[in-house]
Amino acid sequence: MSTPLNSKATMTARRAVTPTLMHCLLDREAACDGSVAYRFITRGDLQPLEWSYATLVAQAKRLAAALQQRGLRGERVLILCAVGEDYSCVFFACLLAGAIAVPCTPLRGTRHRSKIVEIVKSCAPRLVVCDEASMRPLAELLQPAGLQGIELADPARLAAEGHAWQCPDVAPGDTALLQYTSGSTSDPKGVVVTHASIMANLAGIETKFGLGPDSRGMVWLPPYHDMGLIGGVLSPVHTGYPITLLSPLLFIQKPGRWLQLISRYGITASGGPNFGYQACVERVEEAECAGLDLGSWELAFNGAERVDAQTLERFTRRFAPHGFRGTAHYPTYGMAESTLMISGGSRGAGYRVLPAIPGGGHRAEFRDAVSCGSALDGHELLIVDPESRRPVEEGGMGEVWVRGPSVAAGYWGNPGEAFRGQVEGRAEHFLRTGDLGVLRGGELYILGRMKEVIIVRGANFFPTDLENAIRGAHEALNPEGVVVFSHAGEAQEESIVVMAELRRAARDTPPEAIRARITAALVGEFDLRPIDVVLLPFGGVLRTSSGKPMRMKMKQLYLERAREPEAVA
């Protein structure tokens, strides 16, 4: 089953006028009227730092000049700044210098240290830009790995050094950034994203979302995540609307801040992964909703992980009294390998749900699946049998394949077989997403990752369905910290393991009571009995930079016992 490859003259016309995002940025600077373009919120009191395009581009040009003075045209620049104005400025400086930006998680605590080392080894940056406080610990981190020869610089120093910026000759086919994957199911890989791919994806987002200069956007995802970068930092430059960027840490601490800022600034378009909506349902106190008005929120996009219909329903019920409309929900599908967005629905139409399909044979059982709409203009979707590499019939399950101008050029240093999918009888190359899905009526329904399907006694299950059943099993569980994976027990029969975080205030709850409720939920809904239920303290589940639980990493820890998770009991 496939969707047709469409083209839009408007997309071609836009790229002809502004061939790269750098040109868009300079156009915004030239037309700047002093109004707020970027609003950065990084403080707990939610007081903003507001910049016009004139301020933003002036600072970015100073940084770009410093990069040019170092001869970094076409070279990799690793960005490790704290989230906020510095991070965005350094990224735009890379565009203005013709350098290749490499967004990365800042060095904070012990988490993500190994990922930083892996990324540095992979892309061999000429320069690492980080805040001054991170320089010494970063140098100490890189030295044992034999990476001590890389220059480290903070944004303030670079800005002071930068003089006489010159506009580089940047072409659409040039590499703009390396977007490293989250590593939720494997080691991170550097996706090679060109200027042309960025422009194609931003044009597709603008059309699908119905964005325009009158839109008011907001994102809390970090700029080192593809949704936070492409959808938060870059989309406003392409389309010309103001954006509010909330620190992800402030959101994680109190999800209600997201809703309060939507209300304060009359935000029309905002969103994030499914777990963000779930966090609001579970953790926003009624006192935080005093005076809350979500009536301006027209587009509540939801992506970066599988969208759960129950979460959408619960969110609507919880916040409808405060002006939220269920028709604002906008499930979407995408990945870094296609820049960001692959498919989306119709704005204001709400969402469709595909009822559960019982398992059998090679068909994996799944619970209600939410439509992620149709492909972006100029792109084609196929559902393909991953073994025969032939398209399946309408409504059949298979691997999601996509082609179009948003698809990246491959992985850094390795084009990757994932980008070379070929259907029998066709010459074009497709991106093999590794996701299982269904196309019905031209709309895409995502079921889960192929490599994570759990097979028990010949029946197939998706981890997300099992995790959803567990989240409400006991009030002591943190619903945002549940992972399930397959494991062969002592009898070598495939079964499942559950690892679940407890809430901060739940340490006095008898562990056996929690385990019993988890087991009862799985037996009652799926006739599955886990061979082990590991209870973890709050924060015990490893997460990606966007906050998504790292299911396969947790399985690796469980199996290897290399870093035994701290069990509660």
C-alpha cells in the first residue's frame, strides 16, 4: 500500500526565492520591525528574555565571524551550550558561517557523558562551543578517550573575537547539520541533513500545520532534539511567526508551566511527545489551573513517540473546562532521518482511531492506533513486507517506508542501508523507518518499532500497549517511567520483564502489593505473566534527551547486570 508522491508549486517557488534557511534568516533581519521574534524562558519565575531578529542575527553574526576566522567552513561545530539564547545563537552562527552544526546534550551531571564521547568520536568536530563552567569537566571527559586536541570555547569569548562577518556561499545541497538520533533503541547515529532537506521539511510543516505570520508558537523540547530544533527554533524563521522556547527542565519540574505560558501569551501552536500530555494529566494540580485559558490553542501537535488515544481523551477531559478543544489534537509522525516530520493530518479535524486488531500468524496484536495523517506534500509513503520487500495490501501491516526531499543524505561516515530500501520493480530508494504501521484511506497508523515486538507463545505484542496497561495499575507508580521488554527465562521460554519507577512519595508502599497489581493488569488484559517486575526509585529509568524512556538500554542493563538498577525491594 502506498500514498502518491505529490508536488506543490508553492514549495518550489519558496525554495527558488530563499534557497536555504540562512537566506530566510537574513530576510527576517532585513524586514525586522523590532517586534519579539524569540522569547527564551529559562528561569523558574518564568520571566522571559525577548529578542527581535535584529538582536538575534547581530549576535549570531559576531559568533559566525569567529567561526570564519578559524576556517570552519564545512567543518563540524559541536554545540554543548546550556539551553537558551546561547544555544540558538550558536546554531544560527553555524549557518551564517557555512559550518556544520552538531547539536548535542549539554554536559550536566553524569548522564549523557558516554553519548557525548560517542558523538565526538563519530563526527570529529574542530570546535566545541560550551559554557565556561563546562570546559574543565568536558576536557577531563574527552582526554581519556584521546580527544584532547579539540578547541573548546564559550559563546561570550567567541562573540568578543568575531569581526567582519562575510556572507558565505551556501548551496541547498550543502550539509547544514548532523542530527544525532536519540539512541532510545540503538547507539546514536549522525543523520546528515542538508539545507535543501531542512527547507523541504519546514515547507511541509508550514502547510500541514497551517502556520503563518499570525501564528504564535511554543516548544519546551530542547534544541538538541529534532522536534525542538526543527519545529521550535527553525520553523519560525521559515514562516515568520514568534516563538516561545521554554527550558525542558522547567517543564519536567512542573508540566503546568507549559499550559500557563500558552495561556499567558495566547499561543496557537504548541506540542511535544505523548508523555508530555500524559504528564499534564497526571501532575498538574488544580491550583495551577486558576485563571488558565487554553482557548487560543488551535494546534496541539503530538509526535516523537507513539501517540496514545487514551492520553488524548484524558487530556481533553481534564482541560476542556479551561478552554481546550479536542479538535486541536494533531497526531504526527516523523524522525531525524527525514529531518523531522513525515506525516500529519488536517488541522482542526481532531484525530482518528483504528480499533484494535487481534493477533494471528505474523500479525502483531495492537491496541487502538491513532492516525498520524498523510504524507507531506512531495513525499511518498509505502507499507512494505520487510522480508519480501513488496508493498502490502490496503490495511495490511508492514514496515513504513518513505521517500521525498526531506529524507536525509544518510548517516555521517556511513550512508546506511536504511536509506537504500528498494521495492521490487522500482528504481527509487526509500528510507526504511524500522517502524511497523498500517495505511488505511491514505492515513498512516504507527504500531511500534519492529525490533521491539514481543513474541510470547506465538502471540505478538507491542511494548507500548503493555506499558499503557501498567501505568494505572497502582497509584504508587510513576506513569512516565514504565518499560517492558522481552526476555527468555530459565526455561528458555520467551516472556516479559517490567521495570517501573515509583513516585517520590511512594517508598513506604509494600513492593509486593505493587508487583501484584502490575501482574494482574497484564494477565487481565493480555493473559501475560511477567517473569520479573523490577521496581525503581524515581528517576531510575534511563531517558533520551527529550525525556523518552530508553527501553532497549534498560533491557541491556537488566541483561548484562553491568549497572544493576537500584531496586526498591
